[in-house]
Amino acid sequence: MIGQQQEREQPERPEKARRRSVEVVAFLAGFLATLAFFAFFPGLPHVIDWGAIIVSVLVGALARRVCRR
């Protein structure tokens, strides 16, 4: 029980924190790039709807997962 409390109190190791920040940046890059595609690509209606948002979140999650490996 005491060992578990000490593990929770210890700050994250620097490499773990760095990996986390890289994953967040990868997610945001994928998300924003996909939203920009739907907003500015010629021939598409220039409307951000729920479908575009869902696809953007999925692409962001995919980018984060690729970054993990």
C-alpha cells in the first residue's frame, strides 16, 4: 500500500513526459491538417460539419498512434 502511494507521488520521468508531449503534438497536427483539408480543398463544400470533425479526430488519433511506435 505504501509503495503504491510513493509511485503516485513521484513525478513523471522526463522521457515519459517528452513522449506524452510529442503524442499531443502529433494528434493536433493530424487534427488540424485534416480540418484544413476539409476547409480549403477545392471542390469540397467549404463547410466544417460533424463528419469532418469526426474524421479529423480519427486522423489525429491515428497520427498519435503512429507516433507511439
